Amino acid sequence: MDPKKVEDALKDMETAAQIDPNYAEAYLGIAELQVRGGESEQALETLDQAAKLTPDSPLVSLYRAQAYLALKESKKALENARRANELDITLLPAYRMIGQILQADGDLAGSISPLSTYALYEPDDAQVWGWLAMAYLEKKDSKEALKALDQSLKLDNRQTETYLLRAKLLLDSGKAESALNDYKAALRLDSESYEASLGIGITLMTLKYPGDAYVQFERTKTLAEDDLENAEVIYWRAQSLEKLASLRLPSEIIRH
């Protein structure tokens, strides 16, 4: 369970397999740890050994799916994840795995059913709620996407990208104040986030604070990394200056 002690756990599993070469669970444990450690090809070899001892174990198929996904062989990964699900329909990680593979393969809408099933029984997985949000967005269902993002951030409030995604949805739905809070939260988590910094400026424009927005766009300039981002900042800074000129606000009342 401790990521820092995976190697120690692996040694124990290997010792167990040496003591009893017919102990299938030891090989399954070795394979799981090998996948975690980025040794997916070795894990597949270990799973071949496990399969000889327990050919109908859904865990063999599940760990094979994880290994193949890590190796970017999505077709084999999906076949094995579905095989694990067929062998044991109560194995919740198989639903998660199917959804994850479908998302990696670009089938976001198809991932909704397995991920929703998983989330129904394992509601405390923040990442799964994030995946569901992306799937609902693909279907243009912003209401369900917002619900999923709310749940994801409730479980883990350290997700910069999730804050950014929710901020954009909130801004698009006319909830600028809430969007501003999310953009600020994202910037607190990642002070170098161009998207969060620009988002704050755009939201301030929406809230009719062009002076504050101008100051924010000036800050955002230092975070732009390419010509496109530079052009975007310049465009929005010009928008704020144009608005300030139309309002004829003296520079001293531009709030900092």
C-alpha cells in the first residue's frame, strides 16, 4: 500500500513464490507490483506463470489489461479487461479498467456505463469522477459534467486541471464569481499555470473589472510559452484597454 515500499513488497512476493512455486497468489502479487513499477513486459511473463496455476482467475486478465494499457496496446488491454469482467461481474476494478481503456482510446461516451457502475459502488475515487466529467462533456451534458467535477474536487481538492475544467464550465454557464474562485484555486496549486492566470483575467472582464483584468493580463504575459499564447494575452489585454478607454476611467482607480 505504501508506494515507497513497492520494492520491499516485491521481494516478499518473490520469496513466497520460491517457497511454494505453486502459490498462484504470489505470482499475481508479483505481476501487480511489476505493473506498478513500470515493468509491464515482465508482468506479462509473470502472469503467464500465474495463468498455468489459476487459468480462470479474473485477476490474471485484469493485470494483463493494466500491463497492455501501459504498453499502449489498447485492443489487447480492452479484451483482457472485458474477460476479467466476464469471469467475475462483481470485480469492480474491471469496470474501472474498461472505462479507463475506452477513454484512452477516445471512446469517452462509451466509458460512461462502466465508470458509472464502478462509481456507484466506489464513490470515493476522485479520478473516476474526473473521467466521467470528460465523458459527459463529450456528450454536451454540462449539467452532469459539473456534478462529476464537484464530486471529484470534493474528494481531492488538489487537482489543478479539474479546477480549470470546472471554471470554464461555470464561466460558460454564467457563474462568473464561482469560475473566478476556481481559477484562483488552480493558480494557487500551480503558480505557473498560464491557463489559470488567463482565465482569471477573462473572468474579471466578464465581471466588468477591466482594470483588474488588465493587471492580470500583464502578469499572464510572463507565463506565455509560445506565439499563440502571446497573441492570446495581447488580444485580451487590448480588450481590457478598449473597455477602460470607453469607460474613461482614470488610471488611479484601476484596482490592484
